[in-house]
Amino acid sequence: SVLSSSGEVLAFSSRGPMHELPAAPPQGQFADDDQRIDGAAEIVVAGQTLGRVQVGVPVGVSRALRERFLVSSTGIVLGAVLLTAFFLYLVTHFLTRGLGKLAAAARMIEHGKYRLQVSVRSRDEVGELTRAFNFMARALREHFTALTASEQRFRALTRIAADWYWEQDKDLRFSYVSEEVGEIAGLPAAAQLGKTRWELPDTRFDAQTLEAHRRALEARQPFADLEYARQDPTGTWRHFSISGEPVFDEHGEFAGYRGVGREITARKLVEQRIEESERRVRSTFEQAAVGMAHLALDGSIVSVNQRLCRTLGFDAARMEGKHFDQLLYPEDISRDRQALDDLRAGKLAVFAGERRCLKSDATTIWCQLTVSLQRGGDGAPEAFIVVIEDVSSRRQAEAALRANEERQRMLMELLPDAVIIHRNRRIVMVNRAALTLFGAIRSEELVGRDIVHCVHPDYQERVARRIDYLESHLATGLRLPSAEQVYITLQGAAIDVEATAAIVDFADGSAILTVARDISERKEAERALEAREQLLSAMAQTVPAVLMQFDRELRVEFANAAALDALGLREEQVLGHSLADFLPVARYRNMEAEFERALRGETLEREGPSWLAPERQVHETLRPRQDSGREVMGLYLFSYDITARLQAERALQASEERLRAVTDSIPASIIEFDADVIVRYLNRRAAEALGVTQEAAMGKSLRDLMPLNIAVLLEQRYRRALAGETFVYEGPSNLFPERHVQVTYVPRRGLAGEICGFYTFGYDVTERLVAERALRASEERMRTVADMVPGGITYVDRDRRMRFVNRIFLEWSGLRAEEVIGRSLEEVFGPERYARIEPLLAMVYEGRELNLESTSLLRPDRVLQSTYLPQFDTDGQVLGYYYFGYDITPQKTAEAEVRRLNADLERRVASRTSELEASNRELEAFAYSVAHDLRTPLRAIDGFSQAVMLQSKTPIDDHMRQSLERVRAASQRMGQMIDDLLRLARVTRGEMRRQDVDLSQLAQEILFTLQQAEPRRQVELNIAPQVLGNGDPILLHAVFENLLGNAWKFTRRKAKAKIEFRVADTPTGPAFCVRDNGAGFDMAYASKLFGPFQRLHGPEEYAGNGIGLATVHRIIARHGGRIWAEAAVNRGASFFFTLGPNA
């Protein structure tokens, strides 16, 4: 475009945008943000700037388009020159001739050669002539100015469109060369004049190109893009390109050539780099460890590498020309076609996924398929690049592991390392893994950021030192060892990484490559393999596999760190040496035959013990290294450790057994279906519900396992699950209508997110529903009970809002339930009354239980007995509290009346007690007096009866003797009864002196006395040792004397009598026990057992007066204890007693 000094567009080319261009930068400056090369030149005439010429050339245009533009520009320039010359010819021919005549006439008149006599009219005509002369002079100056401006535009356009301009005469010798050529080509313009192009010194042409150029010159044809090289004074070869067209004179005769030239040294260097890069890419393509293919835009296969041929079993000739769909499983074709369309449309940058591929024998294998679109320099799609990696073994292991370890939620996490390329600390390129690592969505979020600012502040200083060190050694290809660092994501989260930094060369210069690995997923991450050789070289040492390169003599040319580690040697001990130099002879001989086969062109793969380190289990590939003529130059050895995979397979089997044991023990039916509703797994409970074994159900459809009508009904639900819906069905079981079930349907998704089946989890909830109904009934009963309780009941949650109130509380408050439920205590009681209970509530919410009497907040005239009972969750946190309030106002009134009555009663009791004590003293005195007065006549009766029997002078008949004996026995019994009564009175009257008593020893002493009285009796005695009791020793002696005496007496008729004393456990606690196996008694009369003078056996059976057990009962009562008996007739009796709470 040509612009005026005011910026107005005067002209523009037909190939550019038809609008005003922005201001151009200085000549030759690269504008990175616009992605084009802008150039401009000023047009100056007579010191005045008339305008400028501005040209913008996009950087991305192809070389062919650039050269076509150059030829077009050259044509425009030559046309402008012809137009300018023609215009100059007209101006100089007509104007100069007219002006010359006028000027000559003027000079002749001025010098007196002509004498003119003119009239006035003639003078006027001379004046007109003079004005015409002036007008023509101005027109001449204006046309001359326009001509000069046009020439300036021509020169500016020449400088922009080419580096120099040249002309040759009809002998093809240079007649004109612009001065720029001296600076550009290193040969001054004057040195080229008069010489042909091939006579220029230090100039080199390609012979074939030069011959074609000579033929074009002989045919007087235009030529373009003639390339040649010339050595400049520094010895550097520089490359140039010239274009020209023939020139003919006005008679059509050949007059020479003219054209333009450009230096293309930079372009040739770029082309050489591109060719070298393409060669390396082709080598990488052919030698890649994964299958690769180039596809045309219609999907037909253009080329494949050997790895893909081996993977699918085809040779390259059979594969090339086929459509890529012919390699895919039919069901996957539609998805991949859509993906290719999205790539062409720019909706996807890269398409990747696992697909089934067809081998030559019609079998299928699973492959990792990665497809990217290759675009040309103009951005138009050119071809597809496909990477295919056989993942069948890995997929089988992973699928089995997912199915057995965690079928419902296992995901595949195979993330490559994050790759970051930066210059001057500014990020210029990142991969997808880096976006994931930093939490970014688009690369623009990271590009341009300072790499140091992406690091945690604690690590920024050391990372900055590493980068500065690399920046200062860009020309050395330096690589730094890995280091642990902490990166910061865009969201501010910290991530631990292991980063490696290296210097790599790109087409546009050197840069720093940083590879960062997320340490937390180290075992699942896979290293990203880059297409460029620079990236492969920078990352070669970090590949966790053995990589070795051999020549034909099996000498080691390259060994990575893993290989050196496997050999246990240093690099200098390996490189340049044969394997036979450092491997044991037997091991080398085992692998020598395999290496010979590989040198003959075979590619070998094996799994087993490593050739280098037999203790490791590896997958090894031995592949020939061939040159472009397919001559074997050496070998590649690739070996990676599969020990972990073998261990995983063994762990998989153990995990499967554990998973089956776990799922079989779960109280739920678990079934896994695929997308065709075929059973892929079910646990034991599900098999039992279906009435089949687990083995019989595997691989069966739904209709094979249950009646058709039920299967049709369930298929409606299964379609919802296969549509991606997760839902729960709860209701009667379809198989067992009397049972209620809860079944959860969960879709199962594949790695790409597609629905590939679903799970069902079924629980029998019949008991739960019964329990829920019972709970609701219980809640209704509890509410009824709460409403019947004569007190207020509320529940308040942790937010101090009332959640439950009973009828009594509502009656107290005069409110309705809807005015209370859900409202806060402050809203219900008001701020003032709420403040009165706030301290109490603080203690309750601290977990304390409160019981207190208080005045009612709602009715101050009433007194309440209040209980605050906190409710806790499983962690001991207070969820709320229950309040129970009872109106005790009548009780308080009654208590006041009782206190008044008690005071009056105490006064009256004190008076009566003094009277009773006096009466008791009189009664005791009377009892002693009566006992003394009765004992004297009884002794007289007994004595006189005995005297009559012994001293009678007349014989006493038997009847008289029996009568006297009966009198004596009666008087003795009467005396004994009086003694017992006195003893009973003494028990109730005497003062107790409690102390610890050895009851075992006391029982042994009493039984010993009884044995001494009847030494012939055989009685088995069982006395528990060291039984202690606290009580009065004298009174306890009377207790044991009575109890053991009765046992001795009532076992008299047993041939094998048994008496025991022990401590027994009773429903009310431990108690002392005296047990025998004697006569026993009927428990119907047990209530009379401890009354005075109560006997359960007649005197003719067992002696006694009925006072002993009454005495024992009174002694035990005085000790604060209790006594009771258990017995059966003729099966013995057991007497249990206690001595009070402290005994």
C-alpha cells in the first residue's frame, strides 16, 4: 500500500486487505504480536515528505507464496518504471519543445536580433503568451515533482520487495546493479558491471540448475527463483535468489534482462534444519517403540512403521492404501469417524482412547489410539498422525484388577509428566499434563508467566539459581539432575514434584526444558515421549528401562543409567566394550545366538530373566538398527522390569479371593451387568436369591435367571441405569412379594466415560420397615404418654429452639403448638424471662444434668420441680436437652402443713415417750420380780417330787412314778421357759458392743460342745474358714447357739447328718447361711417361724419351747439385718441372715 504524509491510502495491491494499515515499525522489524514482517520507506521530494510506502508480509506464508509475491512485486515495479519513462518522454518532448521555442525567441528579442513593432493589441497578446509560458513552467515543475515522487515510490517498493535491483544488456552483462548488493553479497556493484553472472568470483551454481537457466536465457524467457551461493570475504557461503524478465526495445529487438535479487541464506539454513528434522522424525517414525501411521484426510493409510506392522501382523505394502476403518473393530468405527471430523473442524487438538484393532488373523487386540491433525503452513489440514500401542496385556491385568478390587469406582490414572519450556524464565510452551498439574484449562493461563513464580516461596531461590545457571550455559546442552521441589497451582495449592531441567535446541533457538513429575502419583505416571529428537535425548536417561545400542561387533555404543545399574558397572567400563568383556561366559553364550538372529534382521521379544541381571524378570526387545538401505548397522536392546507386574498378578489372585470373601459376607445382593444385561459378577447372597450357583449365573442374561414377566418388568429399570441414571427402588420384591427390598442401580462407566454396564445393590428391608412402623407406633404411644404425664415436657435442640412440647406445657403457657415448635426460647419466653434461665442452660449445654425447684416462668404463682437432662451424640457432644417440670405447689403447701403437724407430733411423742419409758422400767422390774417369784415354787415342786420318789418308805407304783416324773419335767420346762424369757428381755434391753467377730471359729466352738455331749453321733460338718462379721460377740454367740443347736437337734434321725456354715449369694446380695439336711418344715408355716412360743414340731418329736428363733430374730434385728429361712419337709432347712450394711 502507498500512503500520503497524512496517512491517507493512495494505492494498495490487490492481494492485501482493502483498509488502512496501522503505522509500520522501523524497516525490517519483526512484529511478533501481529505475526508478520512489516517494512516501510519514506517518499521525499525536494526535502518534503510526500508520503510513504508500506508493505506487510505474513510470517506464516509458505515459501512458494512468498516467491510468487516477489515475482508479482517485480512485475509491478517494472510496470511502474515503463509508465514513468513514457510519462517523462511526453513531458520532455512536448513541454520542453514549446518552452524551448519561446525561450529562444525571448533571447533573440533580448539581444536585439529582432526588432518588433507591436501594437497595443500585440502587446496584450505577448502578455498572454507570457502568462501561458509561466503556466507551462508551473505545469512542468508539478509533473517533474510527480515524476520524482513516482521514482521514490518505485525505489521504496524495490527495497521492500527485494534486496537489490539489476539490469543486463543483450550480451547478458551487468549494466546496472543497485548499491545494496555490495553490503548484501559482499561484492561491490562496480565490480559486477560488465560481467556475466557466471563470471562473478566465488560464485557457485548447481550444474543442473545453471543449464536450465541458460536454456531459459537463450529462449528469452523470464525466470524466477534462480538460486546460487557465493563465498563472502569471511569465507562464509551465503545463498541468493534472483528473478528477472527480458527487455525488448521499441522495435521488438532483445535489449537485455532486468530483475531483482534477495538473500536467502536464512531460509536455506531453515530448510536444511527442516530437512534434518524431517530425517530425524522419519528415523524416529521407523524406529519408534510404538506403532505409527500417516493417514490422508479421507482416512486412507499413507505410510506405517515396522512396529505397527508387527503389532497387527500385516506387512507395510498390504496396509498402505487401505482405509483406516479396516483396522478397527466395527463397533468403534462410528466414534472414531466423529473424532476425526472434530479434529478436522478444530474442535479437538488430540484424540486419544483405547480401541479394539483387527489383526491379520482376524483376532482383536486392545490398543491405545492417539490421533492428531497435521496442518500446513497456512493452517490447512494436511494429514492425520496416528500412534497405536498394544495395551492388551496391560488392559487385561487392569480390567481384572478393577473388577476384583473395586469394580464400581476404579479409574485409570496414566498421566504423563508435565513438560514446561521456557526462555528467560518466561513459559513459552506447556503440555496437557502441565495444565493438569497447575489446575489450568488453557495454555494461555500459563504461557508468559515467570516459571519461578510458579514455585513455592521456600523453593524459589534455589530454582532461580538452577535456571540462571542453565541460562548462562545455553550453548553447552547442559542438563541438571532431578531435584524435589514444590509447585503452586493456579488455585494456590502446593504440589510436591520431582523436576529435571535441561537445555534443548529448537528451530528458533535454545530453550530450557523442565520435566516435572507429581511424586504422589509416581507409580502411575508414564513419561511423555516427544516426537523431536531433542526431547528424546534430554529425557533418555530418565526412562525407567534398560536402553542399549550395539554396533555389528556387539560393542556397546550407548547404555542408559538403568542399563548401567542392571550391570552394576560404570559408563567407562561399558561403552566401547563387548558384552563378552563383562558378562559371565555361560550367560553370554545363552544370549549369543539371539543376538546373531537379530543381526540377521529379526526383531526378538521375550519375557523372563534378564540377560543382564538374571535376578530380574523383564520384557526384552532386541531389534536391528538399519540404515537407509536397510543394512543392519547394529542392535537396539530395550528391556523393562515386569517384576512388579508379576507381583501384581499374584496379588490380583489373592485380592480376588479377598474380594469374593468380602462380597459374600455382605448382607446384600450385589450383581454386575454389562451393557447387554449379561451377568458378569454376583455375590453369594444374590445367587441364593436367584436360586442358582454363582458359577451357573455368570454369563447368563436376565431372562435366563428369572420368569419372563419379572424380567420384562426389571428391564424397564435397567434401561434407566444404562441411560446413566443412578436411582433407588424400594418396595415389594419382584421374586418374593412378601418381602420388601431396597435396590440401588448405579451405572458403570468405561475409561472414556461411556456406559458399559451397571451395578445393583439390593437389601432386604422388611425388618427395617417393621421396625419403622413399630417406631412410629411407639412414638405415638410416647406422645400419648407424654400428654398424660401430669407435668410439662419439652425438647430443645442445640440451637435453643423448641422441637417438642406436651399438652401440659401448652396449658401452662396458654399457647398453641404451632406458636412454640421451631421457635427459640427467647421468642417463647421473652428476653427478660429468658435471661433468668440463661446461666442454667449454659451448664446444661456443658453436659451437666440439673434437678432443682424453681418458680414457673409462665406462672410465677406456681412452684415446679424441674429436671434438665442433656442428650449426647456418639462423640459426646450435646445435641439438646429434655425438660421435665412438675407442678409441686400442692405438695409444697402440704409439706408446710406436715411440718406444722410434725412439730406438734414431736411434742406429743416426746411426752408419750417419757411415759412409755417409765412404763417399760416398771414392766422390766415386774418381769424380774415375776421370774424370781415363779422360779422359787418351781424349784420347790421339782425338789419335793424328787424327794418323794427317792425317800418314800412305801413302794411307789409305776403310775405314781410316771406322774411324779411328769411333774418334774413340767416344772423344769417352766423354769427353762422363764430363763429364756429373761434372756429374750435381756437381748432387747442390753447395750450392744459391735466388733469384728470370727464367725467360723464361733461355729466350730459351739459344734465342738455339741459333739462332746453326744460323741457317738456321726455328723458331717462343713464350716467355711475365716468368715468374719461385725456385731456384738455375746449376742452372736446366742444366734449361733440357737441355729446350730436346732440343726444338731433336727438331724438326729438322719443316718448321714450334714451341717454347714458358709457365705451364700442371694438375690439381695451376700448373706451368712446355716444349712442342714434334717427334718425341715413346710414353707406354708414359715411366717410363724420367728414368733415367740411358735413350734412346727411337737414336744414328743423334738424338745424345745419356741423361744430360740424369736431370740435370734430379735438379735439380728438389733444389728440392722434380716433373717429368713428356706426348707422342705424331710429335706433339711437353710437359715440366711445379715448383720446390717456395715457388717
